[in-house]
Amino acid sequence: MTPVAITFKGLRSFASLSHETMCYRATVYVQGQRVGTIENRGDGGCSHLVLVDRSPEVAALVEQARAFALTQSWTLDSKAYRYQLLEDYIDALVAVEADRRAIEDRCRRMLKGRVLVVVDQKLFEVRAKPSQAVYEALRARHGKDVTILNELPAAEAAAIYVRHATVGDAEETA
């Protein structure tokens, strides 16, 4: 089946209200068109998708998204399970996006007081204040194969950090 683009705008998650499930609210777009809002109160109940209207166009997009969601699966203990509801699939997408945002926030905080580097495709945290002297010492030690995230534009540094941090947390190095 052809992938269906399901995206969000205005995603807000509320960790303090999340108990059994993630508490969130977002506007849902399918193939770039707004179809409705989805929310979960975080009390263990299902998420609720409220459509913007009952037009045939919105109904067709939601049905396309639903059909695609039912072809997707998740894994638990090496066993794959298919999503049974569009809302469950959207919950999973929201959780991934919320995690990505939290990792980006962590990166921004760390860049203020530590040096983050990638060496041999591994992310490392150097417990030193960011400075040109530290960067030069890292280059002297690791050569040209070192990527110093502190020297990159914030968005690029965050993207690299997210890519590496989702595999495992940063290791410490001297």
C-alpha cells in the first residue's frame, strides 16, 4: 500500500496529566489537508478524533489514513502486532514526535554547558564548557572525523543529536 502522510500541527502533550496513556491534543493532517483534531485525556481511555466536517473529501482522506494505519504494525517481545484503529496508530506517531521533541530540547540544554561530538558514528558528551580551545583539542585528538555539534546551526545539531540519541544515550569522554 502507498504510504499516507499523517502529520500534526499544534501538538501539545501534557506530562503532568498523563497517567495511563499520554495526554495530548493536536490538529491532524492527512496528505497535507486538515481533517480534524485528536486528543487523549491521559486517563487510560481511547483517543478521540473529531473531524473538521462531514464532507466527502474529509471522509475520503480519513478512510485512506485508516486503511493505511491498519497495514502498519508495532513490535512487542519480538512479535509484530497490527494496529486495529487509526487512533491507535496516531497515538504511536504522537509518542514518537513527543519523544523527538524531548530529545531536541535535551540537546539544546546540553549544548549550553557541554560539548557534544560525534566520533566514528557515536555520540559523545564532553564535560567541558564549550570553547574554541576544547574544539581544537578534540580535533587534535580525533582528527577530521570529529563532528562538534556546538559549532553547527542549532537545527542541524539537534537533528544529528536526535539521530544518534535514539539509538542510545550519549557516552562520556574526556
